[in-house]
Amino acid sequence: MAGDHVVYVLECADGSLYTGYTTDLQRRIAEHNAGDGAKYTRGRTPVELRYHERYDSRSAAMSREYELKQLSRAQKERLVGLE
């Protein structure tokens, strides 16, 4: 299905930003908030979705996830509208 691959940015309870990839955004956010998501987000709940992009292929989404993870905090804040 088109746009099944999602790159997302979460804001954690401590104010930090987490970037990830999934094929089911709502399920993944619930996993993060339940403490079953990434090791980084455990103990930083609740998390809130700040930004996401959809892609048709896993490879495109994974490439974009890598790009976002290379951004500075300030660049990420501009991207997600937190500044």
C-alpha cells in the first residue's frame, strides 16, 4: 500500500527528540508509551508525535530516517516546529 513506511519524530517527556521508523504509526507510539518501544524512550514516557513522513518503500524511509538522525537538535526543532 502507498505510504506504508513511516519515519517519525517523537518528543519525549524529558524534552528530547527521538526519530524512528515503522509501518504502523499508531501501534508504534502506543508501544513507546507502554515502555515496549525503543530502549531510548523507556523511562522518557509519555512520548508525543511531533512529525512524520510517509514513503512507498522501506529503503526510502530508512534513508530518510538516517538523514533525520544526522540533524542537529536545532535543525530537528525547526523541522518539527518546536522553535
